Amino acid sequence: HSLPGKKTTNKVVSHLVLVEPGEIYASPDLNLPDSDLRTLTTLCELINRELLITIGWAKHVPGFSVLSLADQMSLLQSAWMEVLVLGIVYRSLEMDNELAVAENFLLSREECRSSGLLNLHSVLLQLVRKYRKTKLDKEEFVTLKAMALANSDSSSIENVEAVLNLQDRLHEALQDYEREHHAEDPHRSGKLLMTLPLLRQTANEAVRTFCQIRLEGRIPMHKLFLEMLEAKM
Amino acid sequence: TERHKILHRLLQEGSPSDI
């Protein structure tokens, strides 16, 4: 776990910073030729590991574990790609037109083009530019990520009130944090919330892309990734 | 739950060996 970047009095935000997973590294199969096949295989293996980490992380989001198991599953099945996309976008803030899928796995526009990911590259970079312009910081990133999970608009929630409470708690935490750290811009939390539609749109595009890859059947995909993709179909 | 057994198990128990 990484250490908090700055002190905040909001307990939810500081807890989310504390439970934020550490850096992730790709493990490309060097027996494969350096090709789109290797890029996509590396990417799919990475996503499977990220999913495992995301499920472990979700359990530490304050208020998540008290939901019923069915509702925890519904939130994760709806929001997992938004959580993953936000992580890639945050890692890519310092990059120059490259996507930092992992610390040692950067994807250029050209690599994305030859792997059939050009459209995904474009929409992800649109989100990167938006957050770069806003100067999204780590505390805001972790809070938005938890909000994406809680705000997944799943149609099969059993205890709607409990999920709404979770959303309210996270919203309050974000407002609290912005009052403390960005008092100069009273609209900042609203601005951040207004990025969530583009995050949803980008995640949907990513799901479409990987469903297509799955259909083509050229790339090996691990069981958890397949299960989560199937939940989106 | 049957269709989403890995997620179910991960949330309930911990890490399975066949991910």
C-alpha cells in the first residue's frame, strides 16, 4: 500500500489512500514474438490480475463490505471496467500520449493501432486530458474510483437504500476534501463528478473492445476476466 | 451465483487457485 500524499482530516479519503493498491507490472511472455498478439496477451493477463486486485480493494472501501454479497457482486460486475480505466488514466497523467497500463507497460498510439485498440486509445486519452487539465490529485482519484463503484447503476441491487448511503458517504467525503484542499474553487467536486459520464462511456468502449477480442478467440483470456466480461453481456 | 462463481468465491473467501 502507498502512503498518503497529503494529510486530510477526512477519514474516508485518508482510508482510501491507505488501501490503494501498489504499483502493477506487466509480465510479457517473451516466447511470443513482439507483435499485436503479445501486446494483447500481456494486456489480458494484466487485466485479470487487476481484477483480482480490484475485488480485494473493493472490500476495503468503507461501507462496501456491509452490503449483501449479492449487492457487492452487482456493483463490481457493473463497475469493474470503470475502476480499471480510472487506474490506467491516473497512471497516464504524466505520460505524453501514451497509456500507462502498468508501470512497465506503456502503449503508444501506434501500438494501439496495430493491436486494434486505436479507438480505445483515443477515448482513454480524452479522459487523461480532462483529468490533467483539472490537475486530479491522488486523494480525488481514490475517492472518484470508490464513487464509480458505488454509482454503477446496476439494475439488480437488492438494498437500494444501503447503496445510496454508500454513495452519500463518499460524496460527503469528496466535498469535505475539496473544502479543505481546494477552497479556491467551490465547484471542484461538481467538476469531478461531471467527469463520470465520460468514464462510463470509456469503460463501455473498453468492454466492447474486449468482447470483440474474446469473440475472435485469438488471445488467451483468464477465467476471472471472462466471467466479468460475461456479466457485462 | 453459479455463473459468477469466481467473483462470488473471491468476495466470500479470498483467493482461489484457478483464476
